Amino acid sequence: MLNNFFTENLGTIIVSAVLIVAVGLIIARLIINKKKGKHACPYCPSASTCPACKGKDGGKSCCEKNEES
Amino acid sequence: MNSFKVKLHNVFAKKGKEKTDYITADGQTHALKIAIAGNQNSGKTTLFNALTGAVQYIGNWPGVTIEKKEGKLKSNKDVTVTDLPGIYSLSPYSPEEKVSRNYLIEEDIDAILNIVDSTNLERSLYLTTQLIEIGIPLVVCLNLTDVIKKQGHVIDTQKLSERLGVPVVCISALKGTGLKEAVDTVLAEARKKGANLFHHPDALPTDLYLQEHSGDSLFLTDELNEKVRAIEVYLKTLPIDYLHSHFFAVKLLERDGLTFDRLNLPADIKQKITALIEEIEKKYDDSGDGVVISARYTFIEALKKEVVKEAPKKVSTTEKIDRVLTHKIFALPIFIVVMFAVYYVSVTTVGTIANDFVNEGIFGSDWGLPKVISDGLTAINTADWLQSLIVDGIVAGVGAVLGFLPQMLILFFFLAILEGCGYMSRIAFILDKIFRKFGLSGKSFIPILIGTGCGVPGIMASRTVENDADRRMTIMTTTFIPCSAKLPVIALFAGAIFNNAWWVAVSVYFMGIAVILLSGLLLKKLKPFKSAQAPYITELPSYRFPSVKNVALSIWERISSFVKKAGTIILLATIFVWFTSSFGVEDGKFGMVEDAENSMLAAIGNVIKYLFYPLGFADWRSSVATVTGLIAKENIAGTLAILFNFAEEESGTWGALAASYAPLQAYSFLVFNMLCAPCFAAIGAIRREMKSAKWFWAAIGYQTLTAYFYSFVIYRIGSVFVGGLNGLDIAFTVLAFIALALYIYVIACPPDKLIWKKIDFSKR
């Protein structure tokens, strides 16, 4: 019976799994960015080239540094 | 200390690939740190990009870099290079100038690359004289020497070097010439520094180094040097870095407040130093800083006459163009025409053609993504609810946002061209005169201009505004200008309700500017915003053809951040909206609903919709879309796409949306969402920049109230012309007229004649 369930709903299960993983990764990324103080960085037009937002200088974004100052 | 290890380490410093880190006396490795300092718009970031291989954004107007940025030297990864915000003096006014000064004094920098704009030698050398006094090895890089040659001027760099006492190198940061020489020279200078740090064979013993590098300032008179020496004697009794003592002594003579605070001088020493300063002030009948500034410029003027052979003065191309573009009568109309053209082409003509292709093609129902995905999901027998989630939710929602990518691409292209050619700094200059009449200054326009891309860097750019009151006002008003995230919403309504009318996008943009100006008038009436108007001095850079690389970089940055946001935040939001609008209690059971009116989202929306009744869009869908707009403004388009079933319609028609909104309602909705509190990212930026909970809430409250007021007035007074008013509507319309009259009264009335008590936020 379980086999029948999996067979009949295989497409749904696979697509759902892919979606759950994708959403999980997105949420995890957002949480990691927030912890690193880069919460605004992904949406900053200069984020792709800012070494601070890329973590090259120890991971502190310009937002985080401003909070400290 | 393992001397064998030191010798072995330093042997490798001589042979093969040159190492530039050293082992210090306590066994630590010290890698070289070079700072790039100079005036705004002198080419620092261009040089930084060339030296490190980074791709920092360069705009052809001052104030682009507001935070320091670090990278590794391409030719030697052991060397760290830092690009500092541009400064004109080491007595900073604005927050980003303080960033530069503090970095130069506090960080353990080994050498400074001072970028000097050779087309503005006199102004640039003022900073150079102060940088030399810091005591850190310095190399002057004369940039834009190709421009000087073109103008027919000649600079004697050898004489300049002798007179300044530092190496001078000619470079063109943009073309990449002279960079190797600059790097070799600055590394050689850095190695000479402080034997207490290095055991490198080239390093000098500390006392010999300091003997060579200490002594009187070349830029002050003998009398002033005598006073500086006397101050240095007092400073020797204090525990300060001896390398900087000369610099501090000169700053104390200038009565620099930051230096006094930093050194925290004992009362007796402070008194003695003050007496020395007062002697000079009495003699020259000028303040301490005035005397020092005058001495520096006297030196610089004499130096310029010695080292520069000027060609006969010709009117440059830039000056000829500026005669038209900054003309006192034509400048503003030209600006209006330019911005109208930008938005007209981006949103209406070329933009619409490109958008139609994307919406009807890639996201279309004939052969586009929704059909492919839908067919694919059907083929593998996925459940109906999952198909609905993916096609009606995710694809419809995210697709509605991404569908406007072509318009944004074109808009960003034009903005990048305007920035790169040098016109943007003219805009701030042109608008300064008008802004002043409304209590703002042209400098406040720079953050607003940046805000047309994204509100977050726009709000952060308010650091360039020196005055606290003006900075707060700039932060509060920056997001009134439509950012790129609002463009999909504008384009959606322009297309669905107004038949792609050209005036929709243009009116929203200019309304943003109008609201900023009126806010200036209004807020200046309040005590916390009263201040003397700061002068606006800006450099107008030469016009140049925008480099393809910079334009491409600018577009890429903005587009990629937009797409990233669509694939993350907006995707999550569309899933949430789909779920809450597809599930609810129907016929007494919880599950997927046939009628969206029975959904959870409708239940929430039906409660909050009453807040928006006065504004004319008391529909649960509009209310919910407005709230999801706080996550990201593009979400408004995505949410409406799901709630109005865009997926089931012929692409690009948005029939259900058009049927639900009358033009006046739609415009009222648009105005409210364009002016109200921005997205969470921008709200976070406001909180960080305001540094005060009270000011933060004041900013959010002001923005939301302003949006509510404008939307209310536009809808209610507009309804008089549209007709069909009854009962409550008449009452609201009367209220709108009263509110408008009151608003005009408050703006027009002189502050001392206002009849109510002024609100004071100054207590934190």
C-alpha cells in the first residue's frame, strides 16, 4: 500500500522535496547573512563588489561596522 | 626570538619573489598595509581597482565611496591596499571624512599613496601637506597627467618632489600607466619605516628614521614651526605615538577639536598650549586654524608657480558644455527634459516593447515558462495543489516581478550613462539653488539620486551631509524618490490601468521630488531641524565618455541584486501569499478554498482594509499587497499577480486587476506605496543611520503619514471631479480639503507665527 502511495505520488514527492530543500537553503542563507551583519548586503547594488559584504576583510559589512561606530 | 628564523625569512625577502611581510621583534608577522588617500573624485577607487583587480563601483561625482574598502595588491598578495573615502583636509566635517582621518591615524599603516588630481594641484596639495605631517611614508601620485598634457601644461615632478620632501610619481589610474613605478616606490618607502617593527635589511634604525623624518614642517613659517616645536615638547611628556606627535602638534595649533578630545590633555599642559596658540592669534588677528591654513596656501601657491608651466588659458570643452547645462535659466528645464526622457524611454516606449516580449514570451502562456513548467508537472502527475503553488504562486509572483527586468535594465543603463559622464554632480549643483529655498541643500540630493537605484545606499550616503539636522532630514526624505524596486509596481499599474501612459512613471518621479521639497519646508519649521544652512561646495568633474566597463558594472550590480532578491525574498513571500490565499475555512472545513474570499489572507486583509478606506482602495487584496510591500516593494507586483490570478490570463493583459481599480483608485494606491515606509532593508538602514530609536520611529511615522496624506488628498479631491460621492465619501472629501488647507498653511506660514507648540525630538 505504501509502495502504491509512493508510485502514484512520486512526482509530487520529488518536486516537493526539491522545493523544500530550495526554500530551506534560502532561509538558511538569509539567517547566516543576518548573523554576519550582511542583512542589507544582498540587496545593495554594490554588494557584488564590496569586499566587506563578501567577507574578504573578516566578514564585517559596512552595515555592521556602522552599528559599532 | 629565533634569530635564525628571522634571517631565513628575510633571505627569502631578497631572493626570487619578493616578500613584503616581516617578522617583528616579538615574533609576529607584519604584512604591509598601504592606504590610498586623496580628494574626492581624484581617482582613488580607479587606482584601487587597478592595483587590486577589484571591481569597486566608480561614479563620476564626489562622495561615491563612503566606507573604506580593502583588497590585496595584484602583484604581491602579502600587501593590503585600502581605498579611503575622499577628503579635502584632515580636519573632517562629514562622517566619511572622519572615517579616513581615523584610519590614517589609528591603523598601523606602512605607507600612503596620495592621489593628487594634477588638474587641481592647488586644492589637492592642501591635503598632501597634512598627510606628510602625519609621519607615515608617503608617495604622491599625480593622476590625470594625460589631461594636463592635453591642456598644454607641464609639471616639473622632480622639483615638486624636492620641495615636498617625498617621492612624486606620474600615473594615469584609468589607463593604468605609471602604476608599477608607484607600487615599487611606495613599497620601498614602506620598508624604510620603523625598525622597531621590521628586521628587514633595508629598514633604518628607529632613531635614524625619525631623525630623517622629523623636524620642522616645510609648509609652515619659521614662527609657526617654533610654536609647533614648543607644543611637541609638551606632548613628549604624554604617552602618545611619537610618530604622529608632529601632526598632533600642528592640529593643536589649528585648535582642532578632535585632537584635543583625543589627547585628553592634562589641564596644565592644555593651558600652556592654549597660551601659545593665543600668542599667534593675537599677532595675526586670526584664529589658529586660519593662520595655519594661510601659511599652507602661501607655500602651495609659491610651489605651484615654481613647478607648473601653464599653457595660455583656453576654454575647455567641459566649460563650454557647462555654459549650457548649468545655465542659470536653462539648467532646470534641461534637467526636467533629461529625466523625462529617461523615464519615458525606459518605462513607456523601448521598455514596454522589451517587457511585452518578456511577459508574452518568456513568461507567456503560449510557449513560455508557465506553460513548460505546467506541462512538465502534469506529465509527472504532480498533485493539483503543488501545480497551483508552483504555477499560480511562484511562477506568477516571481514572474510578475522579473517580467519588468527589461525596463529596469534600460533605466539603469541611462542612469549609469548620466553618472559616468559627469552630469549627476551637475544635477546636485543645479538643484542646490532650488533646494535652498525649501530648506535643503544640493548635497542632500546626492543620497536622493543614489536612492533612485536602491534606498539602502541612498540612506547610507546621507553621511556626506555634515550638518546633523540636515542629515536626519535627508534620511527621512530619501525614500520618497522611487527606487528601482518600485519600478515593477509603477510599470504594472501604468500598463494595466493607464494603458502604458507616459505620464504615470514621470509623475511619480517628480512627485517624489516635490514631496521632498515640501518636506524640507515643513520640517524646517520644527525645532530639531532648524539649523544654519550649510554651504554647498562641490567639485564639478570634467565631462568624459563613460567607460563601457563602468556602465556594464553598474548595470550588472543593480540587475544581479534585483534578480537575487527575486529568487530569495520575493520567492519566499510568494509562497506565503499563495498559501494564505489558497487555504482557509470553507464550508466549515480547513483546506484549499474555491473562493479566495474565504482564505486566511482575505480574513486578515478584510480587517486591515478599513485603514485604507479613506484612500479609496479598501479592498483586502490591495491592503495585503501594501503590507507585503514592506518586505520588498517588488512584492506588491508579485502579490497582486497571485491574488488577481495573472497565471490564468493572457499574458500582459492583467484584466482582473484592471477591472478592480478605477484610475483614481489605482493612482491613489500607487502614491501611497511609493511614499510610505520603505522595505525592511531600507528601514534597517534608517535605524542604523539615525542611531536613535526616537528618530527612527519619527522617520517611519513621518513617511507613512506623508503617504497617507497625499494619497488621501489625491483620491478625495480627485473624486470631486470624477463624481458619484455619497454619505461618508462627502465627509472624507470635506476633511481632505481641510487637511490640504492646513498643510498649505503650515508650509507657507513663518515658523514664529505657527499657532501650536513646536514638537521637540531633541531629547534622546
